[in-house]
Amino acid sequence: MSSPYINIHTHCTLAPTAQIFSLPNVIISKNYLFPHPCSLGIHPWYIERNATAQLDALHQYGKKKQVLAIGECGLDKLCDTTWTLQEIVFRKQIAYANSIQKPLIIHCVRAYQECLQILREEKVRVPVIFHGFEKKTELAAQILRYGYFLSLGNALLSGKKDELIRQIPLERILLETDDKSVNIIDIYAYFCRVRKIEIQLLKEQLYQNFMHIFNYPIGK
């Protein structure tokens, strides 16, 4: 059986199928935990003033088998949550991911250098995925130098990220739909047209990337 299309980050709640393996994101204080594979984290938009209960929930549910990653978590300079609180909760989620050895999915808005610095300071020891990446190739190169991964999404379809598609190493990417209604198959197809590669090659490479990061077998 060929590798499925992998949607590494979505806010739709559909369970994986034979054709498409989706990893929905559960936001603590906003969503209930799904019974099928998902990621779980405290999103910077939804951090409560006293985040103790949210952190307790993360510790309670984060070890469950269906939780494959911690996040999305990170920093966002455009949201209303105070910067100090964002930073505290982000650091705690990195430490927790380290302790249970699950990858991190990063939400980052106008705070890439701060995110990278905190990841270094907290000595992150698990795979790190910057989701929804749509910035310049120079920033992509900087993130990749740290050994992290980039997940690309709907922004590719604008045609403004073709140079990023051509340059990014295939072994360091994932693809996603996030909260958009676009089909993950369309994102794969566009990537392949620009990169001039067969879609089966991309599917197989992203399957290998997924296995490397999550060590979670998807039925083949």
C-alpha cells in the first residue's frame, strides 16, 4: 500500500483514513481530547491568567497514547495574552515535552528569534516543528540549521513561496492545512508541481519524516 497523505496540523476533528492521516490539534481549555491520534497543547491565544489548571491538564493527558505531540504552543506578539505569561507557559511546555519525549509543534507570530532563544535556553531534546511557516527562505535556513522542521500549509497556494519550495530540503518538511478549508492533497500537488517531483516521492519522503519525528506507525 502506498504512503498516505499526511496532514501534520489541522483543527478539523476527522479521524485518519487510509488515504489521509490527519493530526488534529487539541487546544487545552477550548477542545476535548480526541480518541484518535492528535497533538495537545496550551495555545498562546488561550492561556488563562492563572494557567495552573491548564498545565495540570497537560500533565494529566499529555502522556496518553493518542497524544503524539505537545503543542501547538509558543509565542505570538499579536495576541492579547501578556508576554511574560506566554513565555512562562511556553517554557513549561518545552520542559514537559522533554520529560515525556514527545515532539513539539510551535506556534510563532513575529517572535521567531525569541522562540529560537527559548528553545536553546530550555535545552529542547525532542523534535521541533514550526507549523504554518510562511516566511522568507533566510529564516527557514536559520531554523533548519538548528535541526528543526518546518510545516508548510495553505500559504504555498498563493504562489509567493515557490522559491522556498524549490530550496527546502525534503527531509526537513511536513505539510498541513491548519484551520483552512483547503484539501491537503491540493497542497501536496502544488508543492510537487513547483518542485518538479512525482507526488509518490513526496508522499514517501513525508511518511519517512513523520516516522522519524513521531516514531508512530501509520498502516501501510
